[in-house]
Amino acid sequence: MKKQLHPRYDYVIFRDTSCNRMFRIRSTCTSKESIVWEDGNTYPLINVDVSSASHPMYTGKQREVNSEGRIARFNKRFGFAAHKGEK
């Protein structure tokens, strides 16, 4: 194998910021941040927005969908009343 050809493949800590869960896996990702893991070793820390710990497909929990229309929300937000019969 040639030297300096492949990226470094080592353990990395991924932190899901939406549910604050962390997990250690091997990856080629790098980070300037680091964290001391449960085993006492220091690993690079990578923050992610969504992982299998928080994604609705894996958790079975769906987000609440607002069924109110966009125009109705705008009118409610800015205090416009519906005027019937006026042109």
C-alpha cells in the first residue's frame, strides 16, 4: 500500500445535537474538536443534526404537522381579519 494515499480511518465520536446522544464508530471524518470518551481515550468529536437516534423513520415518532394554511397563519400572525362581502 502506498503511504499518504488513503485517509486516516479511526474511531470518531458522533454527537446528535437534537437528542444529545453520542456514539463511537470508525470513520475517515476529521474534526478540530475532541472529547474524552467513556474508555478514557480522546477522540475527535463531530456534531450532526440528525442520526438514527432522532430520525422519525428509526424512532417511530412523527413530528407534529401543522395543517393550518399558510395564508391563515399569516393573517393570524399579523392580525388581519377576514372581510366578507367586500371587494
